[in-house]
Amino acid sequence: MKCLIVDDSPLAIEIIETYLSKIDDIEIIAKCTNPIEALNILTNQPVDLVFLDIQMPNLTGLELVKTLDKLPLFVFTTAYPQYALDGFELNATDYLVKPIPFNRFLKAISKAKELYKLKQKKHIQASVPARNYIFVKSEYDNVKIAVNTIKYIEGLGGYIRIYTTDSAKPVMTLMNFSEILEKLDNPNFIRVHRSFIVNIEHIDTLQKTKIIIDDKVIPVGETYKKEVLKQLGL
């Protein structure tokens, strides 16, 4: 993780730098006593984690965070505990009150590393194009289904039927709705009833309590209605 330390006290910077030297996978890319200099760094180069004092001349740590469009992870380090609520309202990773014990510092680092891993995972997932097909087990075969051909899915006990444009006969598989939605991983598929998932690309008509796809009338459950309208932009 690329780290920036911002504090108008050189001694405070030195303490944090000493702590970070004991921790793997942290690279200090810069140290600033001037928040304006820090703002320039944050604007022009990648930073994963910032240790940020609050009370500084010209620009407080809270004000600095509010000026940023793209926020790195940041941990406030301050002698003033009364700012803790303000810090967490800005989604601070942690809030450390000076003098900072090393064991408390380690907890903040651990939390930052976990959040960093989560952000990296989401970034990787977002950069991987979604598959345009899925395989489902049907009797003794693994059947390949093009995702865009799926019109709707009907639940029947522990089974589901997948209706497609490719066949008048649905594909039946032993699977629940949570499993099929995870496999599809596609925002076009929404659950509209405890027994139905639909592909919004294939909806012909939406009425008050039902959806029509081809000649199939699919009920919209009361508990799903609000989310269905939201997904459809209505």
C-alpha cells in the first residue's frame, strides 16, 4: 500500500514513520507538514492510505478530505478526541488519538489492509467482463445457456425452470434463486415474486401487479414491487 503522512508536527510524522517501518507491505511515498502540499500529492499521484492530522494551519484535515473527489483510505491522527464523530461521518478508516500506542496503531493498519483488499477485489471483479453464458446441471448434462436468451425463471420447490427464446421447453435444474442469481451476476435479472425472476430486456408489459413476457403472465409480489419499480426506473 502506498502511504502518505500529513501532520504539521515533525515529531508526530517521525513516530508514525517509525511505526510503519515495522509493518510489511507499506510504502511511504511522501511526508508533509503542509496540507496544501498534501492536497497536491493526492491530486496528482496514486495514494492508498493517508495518516492525516486534523488541526493544521491553512487547511484542516477534515477540510482536506472534503475537497477530494476520489478518496483514498485515511486515518485521522489527532490530539483532539472531540473530532471523532466528524471523522467517521467522512468515512474515516479509523481515528487515532495522540499519543498513539503501537498496539492501537496496529489495529488501524489491520483495518486499512482489510479494506484495501476489499477495494482491490472489487476493482478486479469490475474489470473482468461478465460471461454471456452459464452452465446449469439438468439431469445428467451440463447445459449451456446464453444469458441474453433467458426470458424468465420460475421456482418450483427446490427446482427452477429457465425459459429461453431458444426453446419452447424450459431447462429444469436443481438450484435455488440465490444460486442462479449469483451465477448470472447480471443487473438485468430481478426477482419480482417469491417464485419468479425476470430478464427486464424481455418484458413486454408491466401492469400494476403483473408482468407480461410473450403470453406469460408473471405476478409481481407486494414485497418486491418497490424494488421492481426502482430497477425499471418507474
